[in-house]
Amino acid sequence: MIPFLFQAACQARDIVARRLPRAQELAQRNLSHEPAGCFAIKRGRSVSKSSELKARKAAAVPSGVGSRGVYVAKAENAELWDVDGRRYIDFAAGIAVLNTGHRHPRVMEAVAQQAQAFAHTCFHVAPYESYVRLAERLNALAPGDFPKKTLFLNSGAEAVENAIKIARYHTKRSAVIAFSGGFHGRTLMTLALTGKVMPYKRGFGPFPAEVYHAEFPQPYHGITTERALEDLDRLFHGDVDPKAVAAIIIEPVQGEGGFKVAPADFLRALRRLCDEHGIVMIADEVQGGIARTGKMFSIEHSGVVPDLVVTAKGLGGGFPLSGVTGRANIMDAAHPGGLGGTYGGNPISIAAAHAVLDVVEAEGLCARAASVGDKMRTRLLALAKQLPCIGDVRGLGAMVAFELVKDPKTKEPDAELTAALLVQAESRGLILLSCGTSANVIRLLAPLTIPDGVLSEGLDILSAALLAAAGRESARAVA
Ligand SMILES: Cc1ncc(COP(=O)(O)O)c(C=O)c1O
């Protein structure tokens, strides 16, 4: 997420300043090879539009709002161009939002048409058919052969908040179980659910009570399904009565936590526990949903049917929209007027979402996610043979990540190398994102519509950037 970008940018800046004094110089040399319109370097001082914007941002925007250095001027599918005319391949997709790419023509057309009709009424004041139809579509798409209902909101965090509200109302219980390393947003309740202190939670408490964290399985670090289930058992015996738990919320593939995939047997065990104790099972599909992993919802890989599914990001194709879809009897628990908001399910975003779902179907984006992911994995596994710093390659579909370690045996995280790789990639024209609880995982989130040529060009840049960053790191270690 953005703080990650900020954290990584700060780390990269520190490396540039303290550890890799030639990084800036090399980056500038690379940039100077780019086509006209890039940086003008006068007496070693950059006077690019990007630099000017960075300075203005620092003066006008709070430093808590992190951002990287690429100030965008235009974007198309999997590429974007900055204000200095420099081209980038986008392996971030606005943090898993642009599964259908930047400015997909069908999404743009739907938005333009809706803008001609009406832009806002507030669904509670003057409702519209497109909201109801999108609810019908999500009810049909979400896992589970039972009646469902959908509520629309604006952001992922807002949808998670509403899923918890609904689960509490339905069960008349208050406790919620989330997982270590999980990320669910930046509002106070979603921060309580989030299982990572920096950069998200520090300094922002107190958070709402009655939230408990259990271990998320991560076989690479020795946390098996069995161990994670023992941890839940510990929680149920030591901290919270399962009969007081309203909901268990889980990302079937952790996003910010480092693209850890919850094993199917773990998800099945959670389902059983929820059934046994009357707990609402919530799948947070904000990052992993809408075809990203090769299925419409990432939990479908396990065959487990959750009670509620939270969507956002990819659903709106770049326009703010989120939803909670779930069992009709649970969704209907709250009293009339208890759910909603001024902008939730605004007509423009709803129009974009209809187009997104049409594109996912028409362009076979679930199958495309699988093939994009395969190409990424093949390349990364080949690189891992050359570079022992790649400790693990993992993910599902086109939600692919690799973990960078100092030593493949100890698996000690290498956050510095990760930050150096981000710098190297950006200077070569590739936008990458890091993640992971130790800031040592690189995640690849290219649009699913990325052409094969652009994908392999991006992977070439990634390989070169990693070789350069790793080479420099080992040179530094030797020195
Ligand atoms: C799994 C997950 N849940 C919730 C959120 C919060 O979404 P938003 O930033 O739209 O509030 C995110 C954002 O990255 C996410 O990855």
C-alpha cells in the first residue's frame, strides 16, 4: 500500500544517501539515455517536472501520504508516461485495481455514457437500476448456491467495516478474528483488524476492542496449517469464547502481507469452525478478487464458500467502488437505514463495474490471469536458480510475488535489497511494488490485459534490475 511505497521510497532514499552513493548518479545516467523530454541535468541538479512536483508535494501534502517519484501524465493499458515524457511498464496496476488495464475502452465508454445521464443522486434518495443490476450480477457470481444480496460502498476499508457491522448485527456478538500479516484498510476498525504495525498502526490507536489475531499459515516460514489451527485453538481457549465471535475475516491470498496463499485445508477448517460455532466467515477479496488469481474470487480455488465476500479495487476498474455480497439472511439482518452512505455505489463507478465484468467475461481474463501468472513464475523460478537472494516464489494466478532474503538457509529478510530493486526498476522504466511484513517481498500485479510483448519486456527489465541490485548488494557486503 501507499505507506509501503513511502517506506520503500524512504529506504531507497537512505540507501542512495548512505549505502549506495552511486545509485543516484547511475539512475540519472540511465534516465539520460531515455528519449527527449526526460530529465535536464544542470550542474548535477535535476530540473525535471517530476522533481518540481516532488518539491511541491512535500510542501503541500502531509508527509504521512507517501508516494513514489513517477508523476503520471497519461496511461494506456499496462503502460504509463510521466510528466517528463518517460515511459513505464506498470506492474502495480494502481495496487491491484486495474485488472482491466488503464482506461479500458469499454470502461471509459460506459463512464462517459453514464456521465451524460446523471452523475449522482445518492442511492438512498433517488435509486437507479444499474445499482440493482450490479447487485444481481455479483449475487450470481459470488460463491454459494443460496440467495444472496449485495451492498455497495466506496473503498475496501468501508466495505470491510460494513461486513463486520452486518456480521455483528446478525450474530448479536462482538468479537472478530483476523490474521497476522493481514491488511484490511486504514479506518480505525480495519486498522484493528490489520495484522501489521508499521507503517499502518503505529501512533493511530486506540483501536476498537474485541479484535483477536491468529497465525496465518506460511509454510515457507514453518507455519503449517496444523500450527495455524493450533493457534486458533489457543485463542479459543485462552482469549475469546468462540460463542462470542461474530466473524472470522481472512484474505484467501494475503495482499500487503506478502502474497501468502491460505492453504485449502486451512480454509476448509475455518469453514468448519464457523459452522460449528455460528461464526460468519468473511472473505476479503479486495486485492485477490475480480479475476486476479485466475478465478473471479480467490477463495474459489479452495472450494470453500464464505458467508460474506468483500470486493473493491478491480471491481471499479479505476473508479471507487466496493461491495459486500453474502447470504441474504445475514445481509438482511440490519434494520432499514442502518447501512449505506452518500456516495456508496455511485452511478459512474457502477457503470464502470458493469463494463469491468463484461470485459472479464468477453476477454477471458480469468484464463488470461493464469497465463500471465505462469509467465511470471517461469521467469522468476529461472532467476531464482541464478540468484539465491530469491528465497521463495509464490502466489496464485497473476498475483505473483517473490521474497528476497539475505541467506536462503536462514531466510533473513532483505529489505534493503528490496528497496534497491525498486529504485533500479524505476530507473529502467518499470513500476514495481513491495509488500510483506518485513518489507522484503516484491509483488507483480500487471494488468491482466497486458500484451505478451509488454509483459516480457517488463520481466526483462525486472531481471536486469534485480541482477543490478543484487550485484551491488553483494559488492557492498564484500566491501
Ligand atoms: C485485502 C485488502 N482489504 C482491504 C483493503 C483496503 O482497501 P481500500 O484501500 O480501498 O480502503 C486493501 C487495500 O489494499 C486490501 O488489500
